[in-house]
Amino acid sequence: MSVGLGDVSVGVAALCIGALVWSMGGRQSGVRRAELLFAGGGAVGAGPPSWERAVGELRRIRGRLRAEWWSLGAGVVLAVLGASVIPVVAGAVGVPLLRRVRLAGEARRARELRGDAVIALCSALAGEVRAGRQPGEALLRAARDSGGLGEAQAGVLAAARFGGDVPGALTSAARQPGGDGLLGLAACWRVAVDQGAGLAAGLDRLEGALRADRDQRADLRAQLAGARATAVMLAGLPVLGLLLGAAMGADPLRVLLHSGAGLGCLVVGGLLEGLGLWWALRIVRGVETA
């Protein structure tokens, strides 16, 4: 039964590779030749080498695939090598976990970009006020240039244009991820309007505080990069052990996937590996949050 599954898996993989090679070598070559023919008035050049087209096609495919689907692909490869469906199941389980990690990373990058946009908004607004424009007009110009208000830009600009509650609109906009600096902008606006204080001076101090906070977080993240890399490297040591075992001829995949003791070691080791990696990254995230 295991031999039959391996033969079927190898056959499917061969068909997929053959279809990919045909699509890159045959269909893409024909399309490229037609484009050159119509664009060059009938003169067809040699074009890039086939290996460059293959590399470009693989890069486009990699760009279209989400990172979490590589887990399933690795499971399929291990299933072919080990003649077992267990790696496929493990790869499918890893897809939602890796998707969660990817979405968390994208949310963090979005917060950082929004924070940078808020800093740019404060700087541009201070410059517009110093240029002699009224706060409402200055906010209109600065918001269009910086984009620091995000999705709440229409509401804030409407309040500034028609004499509405600009601090309240800024406070509502600060609820967006990464928009905490807008709370300081709302406070500066309220103090400048109610007490006649200099808005530009308050914006300068706010911008300096936001920049210092951003630089502090970046410095802390750089210091913790070594700890995070060490945790990931330790998590990859079992894979290195499997490769060494295969190089020595021990056939670790057969032991792990086709014996009771091997399956038990695989389950226990996988649980301990996941728990250790989660705990190490939890410590790093706790330090970043603090």
C-alpha cells in the first residue's frame, strides 16, 4: 500500500512539473514571440534566455502564493519522500497558523506606517501654520500631503472646513491602529483654539515625542532580533537532524512515519517544539509590549 501511494505521489509530482515546464517553455515562448512580432513590425528577436524566463515565472508564482501555503507544499514533498499522508495533514494544519502569523505581521507593519504618517502630518501641519495659514486651512493642506488621518480623513477635513469639532474628529481618528499620535494632535488643537497658545510650537514638541517613541521601539526591536533569530534557529535544529540522518543512511522518515515508536516520538517532539517556540516568542513580544 505504501509503495503504491509513493508511486502515485511521484507520478502526480512529475505531471505538475511537466505542466509547469511546458507552460514556461512552450506557451510563454509562443506568447512572447507573438508580442515581439506585433510590436516590432515582424522582426522577432532572440529574447531573454529560457533560464531567465523560467526564473521570472517562478518568481511570479512565488509572489502570487501566500507564505502559509508553502507549509502544505512542504507536506506534499515529505509525503512523497516518506510515502505517508501524515506530512500532508501536518502541512494542512500549519496553514492557518502561518496565516495568523502573516496577518499579525501585516497588521504590525500597517500600524508602523500609520504612525509614520501621523508624524509626517504633524510636521507638515507645523510648517503650514508657520507659513501664516489658519489652522483649518493648514490641516486641509497637510492632511492631503501626508495621509496621516487614514480612513477618517473625510470626517476630520469636513470638521475643519465647516467649523466643526476638529479635536473630537481627531480623537475618533486616533482609534485606528497606529493612530495614537492623533490624540496629542487633538490636545494641541484644543489648547491652541481655547487658550490661544501657539499651535506650531505644540506640534513641534508632539512630533519630537512621537519620533523619540518610534526610534525607541525600533532600537528595542533591533536588540531583540538576535533573541528571535536564536529561537527560530533552535526550532530548525530537528530538521537539520533529519537531514543528517538521511545523509547517514538511517532513513529517519521511514522510522518516524511507519513505526509506532517513531510516531510517538514525532507527536511528542512536535508538541514540545511548538510549545518551546511559542514560549520564546511570547517572551520577546512581552518585552516589546512593556
